[in-house]
Amino acid sequence: MKPHLLLTRLARIAAPLLAGAALTGPVLAKDIKIAHVYSKTGPFEAYGKQTQVGLLMGLEYATGGTMTVNGRKIVVLEKDDQGKPDVGKSLLSAAYGDDKVDLAVGPSSSGVALALLPVAEEYKKVLLVEPAVADAITGDKWNRYIFRTGRNSTQDAVANAVAMDKDNTSIAMLAQDYAFGRDAVKAFKDALKKAKIVHEEYLPLNTTDFTAGAQRLFDSLKDKPGRKVIFIVWAGAGNPFKIADLDPKRFGIEIATGGNILPVMATFKQFPGMEGAAYYYYDIPKNPANNWLVTEHYKRFKQPPDFFTAGGMAAGMAVAAALKKTNGDTKTESLIKAMEGMSFDTPKGKMTFRKEDHQALQSMYHFKLKNDPAFAWAVPELVREIKPEEMQIPIRNKR
């Protein structure tokens, strides 16, 4: 046989043998890809950046610093939605469709979140919502691919009702005119049993002059007997607490609100003794995850972790807990099966994804503000932890 024909024949014999050898050799595990859609810029930039830091720290903590689960490396792809629903929707579609991410986390804004929910359903991929708050996200706009570590408006409202719901109390609400603000007011109203809502004031997200709104609030309360309160629900830019400069005290009106990020808490120094309920304050929860977060955050950033940093870390720890339950399997149905009813550790302590709507049930913190010259912000001192079982959070989805 001619040499070149012999070589051709040997190559044909060897090809399937080589293919078989390749199949039995070591298989490199594919990366676990997570899209983080958040407001890196825009009106919710402060919240988004905290969430991003917290998400990465949560994944780091839950994987012992390896950023791997079952030999698979976790890679986080950042997507800046700019606080715009149409931008967020486009980014998530590209992440699921083009980047082939296994799941997504975010966003910062409730308005953006509502635009993302149908995208997750279309691509049949998990979206873990953090920190958008609107009830509709795990309510009537929910679908089975949506989980949420962030608290919802009702959890905020029920917790704040602990401080505000007293006899002979009239409350006027000031909120932003979009999903977060309107859902929050509705939930707050539904949670009250004794106090009465006498006025609802909704202002645009970009409001900077609160004078006209404040006057309407004052007019609604000034002639009411008993305790008179303006309760503020606000997120992002603008400072509605400037209405205190218009001297509501002359009508016997006080200002109240829930917890917030530390820069906003600095403006609360003018309200010593104010009570409310907070999602998180770094010095309140006592558990290993929060101890690590506080210590590491001080080391890396020379300041304590904030409101949304803890939320981001909770999301990272939830993702890691789910991946460990599936042994690194990122198929959507495997993740949903693992996450429904799953309890997991967070800087706030244990959270549990309720099976019916995938909302994380969690503690909230009743606080009273104290001024301490050692801090640039008003310090929320713990009155008591409000446990998940104390808050009857309705199941509002229709599926």
C-alpha cells in the first residue's frame, strides 16, 4: 500500500478513538453567570451602588471567598438601567438572550422592576428582585420566575404601624407618584387599625420644591384633634424632609418616616425621638453574617455598611444557598424547586422565601431616633425586633 493511503486509513481509524478519549477526559465546568441590573447611574444611584457592593460581598461570604459552587465559578455581569424601565427591560432581555446568564438580580427601582417581570417570564429565567419594594412585584404583577429578598411595601407599612397606629391619631401621607409610593401608602393604610389617614399627597419623583405640597398637608391636619403626623414615604433624589423648615410644629404637627440610608439619616437629626420601623441599621442585628459585613465593610471602605448594602448581601447569600442546594445546577426548574420555601442566612438573620409568592419573610426593626455627637446621622436605637410571624403579610398574586 502506498504510504499516503496508509496514513489516510490510520487517520480514519484513529479519529473515533480520539473522539472517545476526549469524551472521557476532564470536562471544564462552565461559569455560573449572573446579571445584576441596577441603577449604577440615575436617581437611584446611591441605592444601586450599595446593592452592588453587598451582592459581591454576599457571594464572597457564602462561598468562603472562593466565588465558586461545586467547581463552577460565579461571574457577575453589571448592567446599568439608569433608573429607566425601557433601558432595564432591554438590558435584561440581552442578558438572558445574548449573554446566556443563568439568572438575574435587581433592580433598584420599582418602576424598572415592573418592566422586568414579563422578561423573566418570557425567557423562563429566575429574577431575584433586590431592592425594589412595590407590592405588585410579588403581588398582581408576579410570575413564578420572580423571587424577592427585598422587603415589600406591606412589610414596611405593617412594621411602621407598630409605631404609628394609636388612637386619636390623624396621619397625612407624602409619597412619590409612582408604583413604590402608591403601593406603600395603600399598604400603610390597610395596616392601620386605630389611626386615620386624612390626606394623601403624591408628588413627582424629581420634586425639589415641596412648599405647595407641604401647605396641602398642613391644611389637612391643622384643625384635627389629638396627635397629628405627616408620614413620608420617599426614595431617591429630593429632600421632602425640608418641609420641617416650614415649621409644622406651629400646628402641632410632627414628621415621621421609616429607616433610610445614612446620608438621609443625617437629615433626621432635627427629629430626635421620632419613631418608625427600619429594614436595617448596621448596629442592630447580632449574627455572624452581619458581624462579618460590618467588619469587612469598615476595613474596605472606612465606613459602616448601609441599608441597601445589607440587602445586596442578602441577595448574594440567597443565590449561593440555592446553588448549593442544586449542587451547582443552574437549570431554572432546579433553582425554583430549591428556592421555594427555602430559608437562608442574611445580615438580618434568617429569611424564608414564601412558597406562594416567593416573597422573603423577614424581621423589621422598631426604632426611636437619638442624637449622638459621635455620629453624623441620627442613630436609630432598637425598641424591638418585629419578627416575621408577627406581620401578617397578605398573599396578593393572582396565579
